[in-house]
Amino acid sequence: MKRVIVDYAKLTKDILNMLIEKYPDGYDYSDIISFKNAKGETIKAVEVRTEDTIYLVKISSKLEQTMEDFADDEDSFDDNEDFDVNIEDEDVAEED
């Protein structure tokens, strides 16, 4: 299964929908996953899954606001068309 780390700035409508479906009242401390990225930095994220991918969405105050704004008015959200889960970068790791 592929693991993809996503910053709030690179969220797509599909990922936001999964986040809102999984965390309709927001996430709490027990939902947060902490791990080290390739640079050795500690990252805190919440997880959503598809059949073949685990998305680890980095937590920030902007993530929470983005989720709230999207839940209130999905049509005003500008989908990030540049986001490609197949692009390898320092924040992407694959796991069997």
C-alpha cells in the first residue's frame, strides 16, 4: 500500500471529502499520528485511506480552517489540479 504525505495546500476535493467524512466533527488528539519524515523532522498528521493509498494529511491550523470552509461551501474550493499522488518527493514513502 502506498503512503502519501499531503500538506493542506495540496489537498484535492477528494481528499477533503474523505477527511470530512472520517472526521465530521473535526479530529482530536487520539486521531493524530506522529512520525519522522525523510529530513528527520517530526510530522503530525491525520490519516484517510483509499483501497490502495494511505493519505497522511499534515496538521496545521490552516488544515482545520480549510476543512471547515470546504464543508460550508464545497463549490468555492479551488481543487489543486497540480497534485499528483504518483510524484515522488521527500515527503512520499511507499510501504508494502
